[in-house]
Amino acid sequence: MRELFKGKPSDAESAILLREELLLPKYAPPEIIHREGEIDAIAAAIKPLLDKKTPNNLFIHGNSGTGKTTSMKHVLGELKAASSRVIPVYLNCWEFKTKTAVYTMILRAFGGSVPRRGLATDETLEEILAIMEKDDTGVLLVLDELDALVFNNEQEVLYNLSRTDARFGIIGITCNGGLLAKIDNKITSSLRFTDLEFKPYSTQQIADILAKRAKASLAKGSWDFDILEACAGMGKVNGGNARLALEMLWKAAQLAEKRGAKKIELDDVKEASSKSFYQKIDKADPVACSFDLMGKSLSEEERLIVEILAKGETNTTEIYDQFTRKKQKTKRQIRNYLDILEAKGLVEILEDTNAEKDNLLKPRLVRLKAKQ
């Protein structure tokens, strides 16, 4: 019998990754650096809610990995501790992409629930408004990946909430700075969004972020600053993406441990880069790395398509062939998955000028989205 797991490092002194979870995307650091101005701006927009006044709605945008969600969640934590009179509701719109889902989650934040028979959408909103009036509370609704509401033609929920007399603060977060142009003018006029851009991190800023994480997660003496600078440089050239740089550090540490070393070397970083998802694509977009994909709420089918495209640009016919070898779906269903990936900013779908045009679904070239 083979001993598949024999030899895994167990001695704490020889291990490099002492607290691996601190390098992973779900970790929320207690202190956010290099985003103090943006955090102050978010807090200033929300503060009127605490004084029972109308808040400033925010449209937050910027490249993937620039700290938008991390900063927002940090502020929400502070808000929850500061007042029980403002109910924070954070939603990823790819998970909750209809107005019914949005209303239901707001109701649940108040401790309410939708009966099994269900409620009409208007009934759910009316119940929310009744609770807000009774408890004299406001709601801060944070809609991350706001693109999903637009893709699913559910942006009307923004208009409905903004037109009530209740105290709603609405914050939309997206990687797409041009998203508002796709929303009806009556909705954007009603929301009166204030623009807040998260600009790409510099190499030094990313290195600072990595240093704080490395000191807390890696064994003492297992890394040098040139390792952090190499990882930071990869993040910088890919849209100022700190998340990608963290992934490089995490993978480099894993590789060093795998070869039984006590210290990460530059060759580990180079190997991590060569094996990383984003590196396989010419001019890869910052979102095209595995850490970023974790936050995109991808279905199993969407992930399969991304894996196919990681090998390079191909056409829809080839995607159908490769996809159906692993999962049985119709061409129409697969095309729907492609449309969703396009809406999530992960792929580009182009006309294939060399393909025959007599299919029900015209063959098209598809590639992971190139960096703007």
C-alpha cells in the first residue's frame, strides 16, 4: 500500500506557512493600510445615517485586488460596533441577483423571515418599511458586484429603494467604472451616486501589504524583502492587484515547503508565476487569477469554461466539445454560461471571421479578458 501522505511537514520549526489563512482572500485584516483616504470617504458618506439624516450613496469602482471589498467590510464592522440604529446589509449580487433576493436578505437582517408560501415582492418591501418605521432604523445596503443586477435586468430595485421615505443608504461596488452608463437615467438620477475610485496600488504599497501579512503568517527567517518585491511587481503590472501578489507569495511558500526548504527563494516565486492561472494568458486581466476567481461566485460550469480558456483563446465550438466531455449541457446552456462570464468581466466573446455561420449558435472566438 502506498503511503500517499507520508513526509508532509509537521515540525512547526521547519514549516514556512504557520498561519496560511492570513494569506487567503477571505481573511479580513484588522488594519487596512494605504486605503485610509477611501475608508474615511466611505465613513463620511455613511455617517448621516447615524444622525437620522440622508446619507450619500456611493459608486465604488476600481481594478480587481485594489481593496474595495476589504475596505468596505472593515467599515461595516466599525458601523456595526458603533450603532444598532443602522442595519448593515452586505450582498454579493452574483449570489443575490434579483430584487426578491435583495429584499429577502434585508428582511432577514432585521430578524424577519419569508413564509414558506412566499411573499410578493411588494409585500416584502412593505414589511421592511414597516419594521424600519417601527424601530426608527436606517439600512445601509452594500451591493458588491453590482454588475449582476444590471446583467439580470434587476436594477429597478435601486430605484424602488431610493424612492422610499425610509432611510436607505446604497453603496454599489464594481470593477467596471463605466457601469452607470448601462443603468437607466431615472435610476442614476434618483440615486445621486458619489463616485469613489480605488486607484491601483503601487509596487511599494503592495510590498507593504505583503510585509504585514508575511510577518503574521510565515515563519521568522523564511523570507526576505526581495521575495515580497518580486510578488509585488507581479501585482503591479497586473492592475495594481494586491490579491494576485498575495497568491504569488502563498504559492511560493507552498513550493518552498514542498522541496523541504526553510526559506522561500526567488526561484519559488518564478515557478509560482509560471504555474499560476493568470500567467497562462497573454496580457492577462487582473481578475484572471485563482484568488480573484474565489470572489466571483463561479458555478461549477463557469469554472469549467474558465479552465478550458486558461489554455488559450478558442472558439465556441471547441468549448462545447471540451465542456461536454465532462458535463452534459446543451449548446444554449453553455452559451448562457459564457454570457454570464462576460458579464462578470472574465471573458471576451468576439466574432469568429473564419467560422461557418450556419449553426444555430454562431461560432465565436472566446478568450479570457485582456487587460484594459
